[in-house]
Amino acid sequence: MKRVLTPVQPSDSFRQQLRTNLELAGQQQAAQRAMRLQRPAYLNYWVLGAAALGVTVAAGSMIAWAIRSRVLPHS
């Protein structure tokens, strides 16, 4: 294996470019993490609207049942 593969020393410019690129990548990841933390929690308005509609229909049904039970005589 040693006869086929010979050790290679990277040039100083390659090492400096690699260091710079890794630092930039780390800064980008840190910025993305910070953006995710700063973003307000997503509120799904469709779910909120459906829940409000369901509560309204349930309350209306209870009111209608109460009025009907007072107006109609019991059998």
C-alpha cells in the first residue's frame, strides 16, 4: 500500500483557503440557527378558525336545545 500511495503535504494556500471556507460555513450555520430561534412561532390560522367555528356551532346548538326544551311541552 505504501508503494502505491505516497504521502502528500497540502500547500499553504490550500490550507488557508480551506480554513477560510470552514470559518464561513460555520458563520452561515450560526446565522441560520439564530434566524430559526428569532422567528416567531407559526400560528396556523386555519386550525384556529376551524376551532372557533366548532365552538360557535356547539354553543349555538346548546342555546337552540335550551330554547326548544322550554318552548315545547314535554311528552
